[in-house]
Amino acid sequence: MFKILQKALTTGVVTAPYPRVPARLSESFRGKPEFDLARWKDARPAADVCPTEAITLVEGEAARRVTIDYGRCVFCGQCAEVSSDGAVRVTREFEMATRDRRDLIRTAEYALNPDGSHRALTSASTVDRARAAEASGRELREKIRSTLGRSLAIREVDAGSCNGCELEIIALNNPVHDIERFGIHFVASPRHADMLLVTGPVTRNMEMALRKTYQATPEPRVVVAVGTCGISGGIFGVNYATRGGVDQVIPVDVFIPGCPPRPEALLHGILLAVDRISSAR
Amino acid sequence: MMAVCQNLLDNFPGRMRLLESRSANEIYASLDTADLQEVTRSLLTQHGARLVTVFAEDRVNVEGAFYNYYVFERRGDPAYLILRAAIAPEQPRFPSLAVELPGVNWQEREIQDWFGLEAAGHPNPRRVALHDNWPDVHPLRKDFALHQVLPPFEGEQHEYRPTLGEGVFQVPVGPVHAGIIEPGHFNFAVAGEPILYLQLRMFYTHKGTEKLFEHLPIHRAVFLAESISGDSSFSHGTAFCQAIERAADIEVPFRARVMRTILLELERIYNHVADIGAIATDVGFVVANAHAGSLRESVVTLNEELTGSRLLRGCVCVGGVRRDWTRRQRETLETTLGLVEHGFGELVALVKSSDSTRDRLQRTGYLHPDKAKALGIVGVGGRASGVDLDARRDHPYAAYDCLDFRVPVYTDGDVLHRMQVRIDEVRESIGMIRAALAHLPDGPHRAPAQDIPAGRCALGVVEGWRGEIIHWVRTAPGNRLERCKIKDPSVNNWPALVEAVEDNIIADFPVINKSFNLSYSGTDR
Ligand code: SF4
């Protein structure tokens, strides 16, 4: 008993201060790939190597339309490796959660040279940077308290994932990420939940269980789709056994990219979703 | 194994035939389904072999038949014997082995569901992989399209075995569970507190993975392999790459093999540490769990440092690993390893300091060694019940043939010893990583990319942290696959859980379940 007490008392603070200060990321961490569309000479090698069809091409008459869908990206970094012009770069950005699925998609159109490489960028979609603004931990805590009394109750639903996302959600509860410091906790029943945190791809065999869980959650309920597969079906896509992303089955309020999203990315997405609660009321 | 095979050929003259084998460690032979039971019996009893896995393949369009494959191994012999039985589409059935070998119960029923081949004489021939609400389809047949749209799900109609007797109740749990865990259905028959028996219903997370493998180019399929079971990304990815490398005769550079070994052991450490913490939580020892949680966090942070991903994703590739390590990365590995070793020592001391924890874990969830052997249990659950199997030692891959390590085996068979196996293994892993790092050879970290020849078959085997992971591939033209069979150790081990919970009180179910910690996604694919 003494040893246990001693251990409990002698361990210092291990909790990471994110989001009050930026997350501590290792130098090797692979986050969002950034595309310098104007400088990009050829999208074909990247599209060819991309494991999940996050980069897709539509070839036209001496023109090419490139679509980059971060909702399908598994952050493997191969697109950067094969793009010899240096226009694709792996960054350490991970705060990519968004309320609008369309925010995760970028498009670019190119006029082509005879050899199929890009001659000129003719048009490109813009990204709404303002959405990326996020609240500090303290503001957030206050927001949750003011909207939900003291706490936010989350019900996690694995609707077919490989369990990778669950590992990172579980990590939110460890002493390093300690999500409870925000008054956020995980509950056993959807009836006690304010939020559903759903991973995918939604399988045919989980579709009904997911719908039932959604119906059992009292309103106003917030649904967060977690991970590449939860957003789009990921590498599994839609097939005889899967329905694809969570939004194919129930309405989704926030999407958190990542394969799986690191705990800080999950926290960031949950915070974004909480904002939604206050604006809906 | 070659001698064993020769002996079989002699005993079944004209009925068995040696097939082309590309590797000395994979011997293929064909046999007649009519001889299957006898040949199997001879292999198990006379030759001391073990049936590793059973699976099927649709070759009707090309060779006019379905094939069933039976993979055998034998202690002290690195070669596998793979017996192939042709099944005519006009007579779609094969003799079941499940009466004598209960371990193949589910795997044979999977063949029924995926391919529409009947396991004749199976003691419980009901559907296992396709739920009862599925239409009459066989998704792994070549004439079934990956994107076929099936009628909407209308609720599960499975009938569980009825409970008989006064005061006996059924307690259904799932598929959505109370905790943050994967979905599956447990049906308990209880008499008051004690569990009489448990019925399982899995495949809720079935994602069409094996079918999907047939539709992806190999360089993309590596990522699918990483998504079979999220806590075993690196092991499944490596098993897959090893199968491709063997099929294509790709020589993986020694440096890459050592790097893979280190990463495979890191995967074992982070999962074992988390499980030790989770077992502690389930008996109310939260301080130990908090400590395990921080320790696991240091390991996954190290994973990220070494591979860019906390769960070791996007690192393994056909021919080696995708990136070499810098000096800084190697130094971080060395320093962190020291810290992990120290922290792990503290965790173990903490867990062992609590007599009440010991009391709760000892004799809880007992799996008798005879049962474990009969059911074909592998991995941690097997080694805690006397099943002395470890592919790292028995079928060395990566750099395991150059490392000294001990395989812990106990016969106590309870939760306490499933935890003890993990404790011993983490210590061994730390030693192995240290030795591997000290002798990290120079040289390339991956073989040059090359085209994968079509029509080749090969196994890839990895002892994941949970147990034996098997991938079997047949390659197709254009760097693609004709078939990819995946066997996660969880498939073997669910019967162990069913056996171990019997006569325990229902309140102990969570800790017993945790002590096996099987993968639903790995099972369901
Ligand atoms: S980083 Fe994303 S977009 Fe780039 S290749 Fe990988 S999955 Fe595709």
C-alpha cells in the first residue's frame, strides 16, 4: 500500500498542456501534406502512389482537374516523396477538424504540356482559413460549463473501424492527455451522452446499431466522425460490406481527419464541436 | 517437413502429388478431399504436426475448381507443409475436420460463407461470417463483385442456443459495448452470478478486406494490411510484405530486417504495457493503470519519432522500410528505451505489490492446457496455458534468427499468468531491441523496387504481440493480387475466452476478456 501511495505522490505532473500551448510533436511526425499548386509540375506520380485515392485526376483536352481530399488522406507522405518539384511538402499540421466536409477538399485545374506535365494553373479552390481559429483550453472549459452545466458526456461508437482510432481515443483518458481536465468524460450509454464520437467505415453489420444509438441519444446531440474511415470510408471506401463514411448513415457535425487522428487532433475536433453546441442553442 | 511429405506421398500412392514449391520453407502438395481426414490424422498423430490454418480460393475460371488449403507446421521445423484439395464446382463440398479439430470450427464455416462450399459433417454448420440477415451470397467467389449492393440490413436474426434449467438467464451484451472497445455480441447464460456458457457473435466489423485485396495494386494494398487490426499495423503490414517478398524472391537488406525487428518489438511493448494497465483497471487498481498509460504514451511517442506515426503506420514497405533512421533517431531510441525499461520495472513492482490484485487475478479465467491445445490456442493466451508456440523462434523472419530470446511459457492458465507472459515478453523485447540496435548493420534500408511476377503463392508469418499472424497471397499480373488470405490470432483464440469464462462470475468477465484482448477487426476483416 505504501508503495502505491508513494508512486501516486511522487509522480510529477505528466499532463501535456495542449491546447493552451502548441502540441509537442516529434520531428518525424507526418501531418497534413501541403500542395503548392502554382509550382506543382505534375500531379500524376502523386495520384498514382496515393494509397487511398485522396488525390484524383480527371483528364481533359490538354487540361487536368486535380482533386485533393484530406478526408481520404492517411498522411503517408508518399505524394511528397514522389513529387520531384518540391511542390508537395509534409507538414506537422494536424488541427484539421472541420464542420464542413467540403473544407477538406481542394481542387486545381491545369493546362497541360504535350508530355502531360502542368503548363499553368488555371484555377484553384480557396480554403477558408478563418475556420481554423480555435479556442484556448480555458475558454473552452468555460464554454462547456456554460452550455452544459459542468461537463460534456461522450459516447464512443465503433461502427466498423480497425481499432486504431479507438486506441487514440482511449489515449485521451491517460494522464498525459487527460481529457477529464476539460470536464469531458466518456459514458457507457447513449442516453447520457451529449456527443457521439463515431469511427468507421460504417459496416453493413453496424449500420443499424449506429442508427439506434443515434436515436437513443437525447437532443441536442452532436455527432463527430473520427478518422479517415469515419469521414470517407478511407481505404475501404464503399463496398458490399461497408457504407463508407459516418455521414452516409447519420448526420455529422464535425469531421476529424487522421489515420488515426492523434489525441491532440481529437481534442481539437471535440472542442470545435462544443462550439457548435453553444451556437445551436 | 520434406521427409514428412515424402512419407505421405508413399502412404497415399497416386493420390497425393508434390506441387511446385518456390521456397524450401513452403512445401506444397495436392491431395484428394476423400483422403483429407486420414492424411490430417496421420500428420497430427504420427508426425506431431499442428494445423495452422484452413482457407479456400476460387480458381474455377482458371483451373476449373475451388481449392482448399491446409497449412501444417511441426515443432523444430521451419518449413510449412501446405496441402491443397481441389473441389469441383459441381460438387461444392469438402469433409469437415471440426469434430476432431474444434480449432477449425469457425475457419471451415468461413469457407462455407465466403465460397459456398459445404463443410460436410460439420457439427455446427450455421453461418458464422455472414450474419443471418445476409442474402444468399458468397463474397469471395470471383463472380461476386466487390461493389455489389446488397439489400438493406434489417436487423440480426440469429438464434442463440436456448438456455435450459430453472434460474438460468440469458444476458445479451452488444454489439455496441459500454467501454471504448470494438463491437461484437456476447450472449451469457448465467445461473445467478456464475457464467454457464458464453455464445459469441462476431463479424460486425466485416469490411470486405480480403475481397478488397484482390482489387488494389500491391503498393496500395500494404496500407490495407496496416488497417486489418489497428493495434497490430506494423505486424500485419510486415506479414503482408514478407509474403510478397517471398513470392517475388526479393532479398530484404539486413539493415531493413533489423529495423523491422525493432519496430515489431516496439509494437509488442506498447500493447503489452497497455494491457497490463487495463487488467489492473478491471480489478480497480487505477494507480497502476495511470502509470501504464504514461508509459505507453512514451512508447508511442518513440514510435512517432522513428516512423512518423504513433501506431507505426506508413513505415513498412515491400523490400524493407520506407525511411532510414538518422543518428538522432537512433539516439532517441536508445535513451527512451532506458526510460521505458525503468518505468516498466516500476509498473511491474507496483502491480506485484498489491496482494488484492494478485488474489483477483489468480485462478480467474482458467484455461486448462489440454483445452488450449485441443482448441488450437496461440499467442499470449496459448503460452499462459502451456502452448509453446512462437513464430519468431519456430519460423524465424526479419532478424530473429540472430537474436537470443526466451519464450515464456506457463501452465497456470489464469489471468495472472496471461499478464505474466506479457511482463516477461516486454523484458525480452527490451533486450532484443537493445541488442539489435547495438548491431544495426550498415547498408540499404530497402531493396530496389521491382515488378512482382504473377501467379506466385507465398506465406508471410509474423508473431504479432497477440500471436501468430498469417498472410497467404497469390499474385496477379500488373503488380496485383489474385487472393490474400489473412489469419489474425484472434480467430484462433475466441474459443479460449468462451472456455475461460465458464464458472466464473459475470463481474470477472471484463478482466478475463482483457487478459486475452482479442481483435474484433482482425477477426472480422
Ligand atoms: S499523404 Fe495523403 S494525399 Fe499524400 S499520398 Fe499519402 S494519403 Fe495520399
